[in-house]
Amino acid sequence: MRKYLLILSILLAAGLTEISAQTAYSLFWRSDSLQVNEIVSETGSQYNKVGHHGPAVENSHMVLRIYFNDSGAIDVYSKSGRGLELMQYGWYPSVDQQEMLGLGCDAYIVGKTVGLGGIALWDGEKEVKLIATKGRTARAGATKKGAYAEMIAYGVEYMGGLVDISIRIDVDSKSREAVVTATEVNGEKVAFLSGVNWHEGNKVSQGEGYISVWGTHPVKKGQVAFPIGAGLRYSVKDFPVVERTDDMVRIISKPVSKVRTRVVAASVKEAELNTVKRFENYMIK
């Protein structure tokens, strides 16, 4: 039995065995690489000091991280859908590991947007970033159904006052999608901004309650571009405003204290949603 478990763990780490959806989470200081469940910062920005730049959560098909800065952005590590990779390889496996072991990579480029389902606020005229004047807290851990990652910005200046905003991502061991919950932790009503970013050449489609984007993102040094998908499901009742800008399809909520969306990522490396047609059909359903 011990020998079997050892072989299975090696296969899972290498992404060489098909499994049902699994979950994992990760949060640590780069200085010691020790996993923790919470990081508190009075400065509000520890982007370059926290592992993978913020708390991360994973299922079989994607890893999502929330940037530990003012952006409120959610970034994607795209995978093949064959096992968990975050704890073994981190966010940046080498090109050789990608080619030999079939690993995913950081193929999604957020830029200055909120990325895939990230959160900012809307003041009626413009986007308001989550600038934390009273500190920021990151959390990650297990739940009964899977895992979560969370970022809380305290003291965000908004509409003449200060609000505290939480972004939480939950992944379920039985679903490839992730739930993003945005909350004003004191119960104040705010207008949340979210959406999906896109780049030149991407296929962008939207309909009632969904956004679908498929295509390659600008290639970082040492990476090989490949088509990936990013999708968001939302309640039209909660998000009555939908706008397409030059880099995003963004949605704006009515004034609420809490709102939820669902996000999904895919790529040509996987067996299920590996073409633009398959991905669009999945999002439409």
C-alpha cells in the first residue's frame, strides 16, 4: 500500500493521471516559504514579499491568486486539468517542466485590470481601486467542500467615507468553477466592479449573465503562448450594467453589501474545454 501511494503521489505531482476535481491553497512569506493561514500587513501592499504575490487557491483546472496590492485583481495559472500543481511547482514552473510533465503556466496577463472576476468599486463615474489606508489581510485555508483564498482591504476611500472590502475565492472539490464573493464587511452598500479582461486577437462574447474570452495573451519572457479561456457568470439582477472597454468586459453592481460571481478558466492543454467553440458553449449553458 505504501508503495502504491508513493507512485500515485508522483503521478499526481507530474500531472500524469486523470482525477476528479481536487483543491489546494497556499499562502506564505517569500523570506521563509512557510505555509500560513493569515498574513496581516499595516502597509497594505506586500506584493513582492508574499509567495505568488498573494493568497492562491487551486482546483484541477486552474489556480487563482489575489494580488496583495491595490489592484483587487484575480490572476490565473492555466492547467491541463490533470492533478494539482501549486504546492509542488509554485506559480512559475520552467519551460522544460511544462513540456516534459505537461504542467500549466502563468499564461494569463492581467495588466492594469481586475483580471478574471477581480473586484474594484464604482463611484458612479469611475473605477475605484482598493487602496487600503488601514492595512490589508490575506487568508487561505481549507473548507468542508474544498479551499478558499481571501484578501481584505481596510479603509478604502469611497464616496466620502471609508469602507472595508473582502474578496474571497472558494473552490469546490466537485466543480471546476470557483465562486468569487465580494463583501463590504461592515454591511455598507457599495457598487462593485468586476469582469473579464481581454487582449487583441481574443474572441470575446457575452450574453445574459455570462462573459466568455478565448485566445492567447501577450507572452512573457521564456514562455510559449497558447490559447486559454476565461469566463464569468453573474446575476443580471445584481449587475445591471455591462460595458465593453478597450481591455475588459466589465460589470457594475447595484449598491449592495455582498455579491457573488462564478469564474472558470480553460486551455488547449486540457481534454474538455480545449477549443473556443467548446468553451463558449460551456459558458452559454
